[in-house]
Amino acid sequence: MVRPEIDAVLRAIETGARPRDLETETLDFKTQGRSVPDTLKDLAEAVVCFANSRGGSVVVGVADDDVGEAAFRGTTLDPVRTQRRVFELTDPRLTAAVDPVQWAGRRLLILTVPASPDVHAVGGRSTERIGCSCEPMSTSRIATVVADRRGDDWSAHDSDLRLKDIDPVAIGVARAMLERSPDPQRRAYVRRSDEDLLRFLSLVSARGRLVNAGALLLSQLPTPADQIAYVHRRTPAGALVVNEHLTTPLLLAVHRCFDLIEARSDRTSVNVPGGQQLQLADLPPAAVREAIVNAVMHRDYRRTGVVQVEHTSTRLIVTSPGPFVSGVTVHNVLTTSSRSRNAVLAGAIRTLGLAETAGAGVDRMYAEMARLGHQPPAFVADADQVQVTLLGGAPNTHLARFVATLPSDESEDADTMLTMLTLLTHRTVTAEVLAPLLQKPEPEALSVLDRLTSERIALLERTRESARRSRPVYRLREHVVAALGPALSYRRRTTDEYDRKIVAMVREVGEVNARLVKLLLVLDTAPASRVLGDLVTRGVLVKTSTAERGPSVTYGAGPRFPKTAGGRRPLAKPADSKERRR
């Protein structure tokens, strides 16, 4: 039986989609070549590529560039022999499930590959799936992937440094950070000894030495090393204004980087309901902090290099050495479960309050950018580095005022803010459109939209035409449109607005038809007909002609037509205009 996700893709190919366009990080199409041994080696390499990444499926017997039924070439490969040969060619040995299926009159093979805890090779060559292609893995990349998957935490290793190597300024900053914590247990450790404090932060080994995380955060290493390289330009292509190399202790380097950015950030004053005034930075501080802390917390410290921070008043680019942790990609960074290759370092940073709780940091970045009307963080990653770009600028003050009126759980929710951001420039949205932005499956995106229609939140509503559909269309409620005002790149026309314009036209000329309504409201034929039908149903208009369809059908004032200032309604015209003229 074909899995639902593959079934949907094969059906799309039957109806004209090109297989190449449907390949993903977890799906690849192959055809059988003239040489069976060469084909089996090719399949073994494809299986290894998926196993070294997130896993996936290889469909054999489908041509990349054909469309419709012509794409289904079929295959004569034996499933048992295929599975056996893949096992023999891979190192370490790898077993893939091989299932024959019939599709469009052709026999296909589907090879299903789970993600592996090991890194596999064919002929001594290891590859991994990056986007829709298989890329070779370097020796350092293989070492990183193996360590990540086996849970080898570099930051937990003994550094051989003693407690006397702690920098007094750094430990003082750590105590000050705990003093500000809302957690009384954390505050209690402010008055304890250095050793007790370090044990509380899990920065001391069983031998009483600093672990790597402790040495990195709080000590001047025997040979102080650059940790963060900060550069500032007034414009993205302008001359270099500031160039600072920040060394260990890392805790001091991070705070110094925050100060450098803060000193060069522009702010806008915004008055919000209740008389409060907000100072909104062109780059939201919370998003900036999370971008930098995530970079130092999750980077690969087995590699040389520093965290690079490139700053202008409206843009921040943070680049950290090493790839994403295994299983995380640019397509799931917002929603994947939290994981870190430096668990002890990450735990200490969170306990000190320098970063959000586990799993909340990236969400916070997305929410903070969206609530000011800025685009979401843009991630780019490869086997050597991860880069995130924050594009700021003057905040959307009308959006900021509205967001300030929302409950805090909604204004800080990435899903809510990304939905609002989308509807600033689009009149409507669907779960299908929203799902990639939220990095969620379509059913989960639908649940987000339905939650925002609830009376407790009351941000969205289903459009009248789609209210009963299984895949409805959503728009902002009228009071939200009114509150956002110029924040929207459009203004939604409501039933009341339609009524007012058509009533004014009938008062002016005595009658209207579908053509006039289309021109007046800038609508297509079907929406214009629905508007007129609704007005007739409500008694605002009545048909004033005997024609059944076309431009000859006219409408005049009905029994519920609004009265004029003088208390009189315009007279309805005779049912037949020609008869009247006689």
C-alpha cells in the first residue's frame, strides 16, 4: 500500500505535474538504467544520502522530466535483490524497505529509508540530502554529525581549568543576572560560594574542574580567543564604522555585543491605548538577543572560527560556525523540537536568563519581528555555517498600537503574529497558503486559523462564501480592519460599504443593474450578482424589469430601502421601461 504522502505526489504527476518539481528533502525519483549493477549502485548512493540526513523515500521507475502517464517508466528490478545489494554496498551496512507497487499500469519500487544514527558511505564516499540534491560530506562534517547523533556534548567535557581561573568580572555579571531572576531558587544562589554557584549551573566536573562550558563562559582561557566579531556600517554597502573582536569570557563578550548594537539602534515613539508610550527599535531587541545567543549557544565549538555579527541600523546578519544540529533545517527551524549540540552550555545560558526557555527562542524572534510589521527571520544554512538575517526599519506603528491591545499570550505567539503579518498585505488567507510560513502541516495551520476566529480572540472570520467548506478562506474581522487602518495595504469592503454605495446610486438614478454594480464596486460578475441577490433577499432592492438575465435586469428601491433625509424613498420604476416610455 502506498503511503498517503507518496500517493498524493503520484496522483499529481498523473495530472500533469513534473516529477522534478515535486522532489523534496525526503523524496527522490529514479529510473532504471541499461545496466542493473549501475542502477543498484545509484540506488545505494541515494539511500545513503537520505540515511545520513532526515530519512526519506526513493521511487524507482519515474522519470524526472516527463509529465503525465509518460513519466511512469516502470522497473524490472527484483525487490529482494535490490534490498540485498543496497545492504552489501553500504558501510556501515544499511537496510532499506523495498516495496513494489502498481501505478498507471507500471510496476514501481519504493525504497523507504529511516534517518540513521551513523554516517554511511558507498565506496568510501558519504553524502547528505541538502534541498533536492545529494552533497558530499567533509571529514569535519561527518565528525559533527556523528557527535550530534550520539549526544557527545563538547561543552560537558572537562577543560582542566580550575575555579581560580574564573574571571571575577564575569562571575559578578553571572550573579547580577541571577539576582534579576523571578525564580527565588536562582536568586538564592547569588549569596552562595563560587563553587556552589558553578555546580548549580552544571559548570563543574566531578573532578572539581571547569567543564568547557564553564571555561568558555566565565574564564579567560590560557590563550584568549576571539568569540564574536562585530562590525557596523551605517548602510549595508557603506564604509566600515566599527570593527571589534570580542574575546572570552563569552558572557562578557555577549553583553558587550548587545551594548554595541543598542548604542547604534534607532527608536520610534508610539503612544498606545491607556496613555502608555512605547519606544520601538528599528530592530527589536528581543529578536536581536535571541539571534546572537542562539549563535553562540548552538555553534560547533569543535571547529575554528567566530560568530560574525554584521550590523546596520536596519539589518542584522549573524553567522555561526557549523551546520544546524542534525534534524533541523531552514524549513523546520520554527517548529522542530528543541535540541542543542552544547546541552550544558545551553542550560547554563538559560538558567542565567540570557536566552529563552528551551524551544522558545526562535519563536520569539519570529513573533518580535512580525509584531512590528517586519518580515520573519531569514535562515540560510549549509554544512559549514548557519546564517540568520533580520531586516528591520521603521516599525509599522499602526500594527504596533493594535498588537499592544492584544492579550500577551497572543501578541507573543509566533503563529498569531505571522498570520496578522500575512493579512496586512492579503485580503484573505487559507491554511494551504499559511502552512509553509508557519512551518506546519496544513491541518495544523487550519487549527491556528480556527483558533483566531474564536470569540475569545476574535481576530478572524471565515468569508461568507467559504464558511461551510472543508478548506475555508479567512479574513480579518471588521473591527480589526478599522483598528489597523493604514497598517493595511488594502481596505476590506464590507457589506455595509456595498449597501451605502448601491443605495446612493439608486437614489441618484432610480435603478441599477449588474453592469453598474460591477463598475461601482470593482467586482467580477459572480460577486456582483451575489451582492445584488443579497440586497433583494433583505428587501433593500426589488427587481424592476421582466428580463431574467443580462444587463436588462434592473433593480430599484425595495420595502426596506433606507429613507432619505426627507423621509421619502425614491419611487420604484415601472416593471417594463419600454412600457413606461410609451
